Amino acid sequence: MGLSIVPVTFRQACDFIAAHHRHHRPPRGMKFAVGVAHETELVGVAIVGRPVARHLDDGVSVEVTRTCTTGARNANSKLYGVSWRVARTLGFRRLITYTQDGESGASLRAAGFHPVADLRPRPGWSTVSRPRESRGVDGIRRTRWEIRADR
């Protein structure tokens, strides 16, 4: 038996991410979440929300803010693919996400995404007026990927 798409609540997705993600904590909000299961075991989740970068938040774009799997074969590709199908069904025209330097993007390519921007490392979000803790992902190059309805 292969992987199947399953519904997940925001709480279930956040709990899964907290237990399995290697470098991010769960996001604070979402538009929707989806899961994949092998038989009855949840093996991956994706959370889709508003774009984090405010200049990309145009009302017709959403962002996969987290995917997380147990390493099940093809789970990540399946999550990206179903995220795009759901986003399109809801009327969104573009889905974006990011990979960190050293991540191949193979799952994204398999789901039809294209790299659109290489982003320089940012020093972090902490400022004198608003100190913030480092989450361990500052100073890392990233690639922005997207899939669009007009392609």
C-alpha cells in the first residue's frame, strides 16, 4: 500500500513538526494543513499560510511554511503536490516555498515547482528595538521556489 492523503488539524500538524522537524519550530498560523499516511501511520504534514515576506502577500499567493516527514519515500513530493491542488481549488494563483542551501529541491521539482530566486543569507531578525532569539537558521542562503496557475 502506498501513501494516502489525509486531513490533519493545525494542532496535529504542529505536534508532528515539533516532534520531527530538524531545524524549524511549528509556524504560528495557517490557511490549511494536509497530511500523508502510510496505512494508518501519519508520515508527513504540510502547512500552507500567507507568504511570510510581506511584498509577496498579494492576496493570490500562499506559501508552504512547513513540510515535515519521517523520511517516507515520496512523502514530501506528495505533500507539495496536494498543497498546490488545494491552493488552486481555493482560488490561489501561486504557491511559494523555500529551501536552504544544501537541500536539493528534488521533491519540489517532482511536484512541478521552479526555482525563481537565490536569496543571500540574512543576519537574523534581532534588532536593538526588538531583540529576538536566534532559531539556528540565520546566515543560511535560501532558494525561493514557486508554482503558478499561469504556467
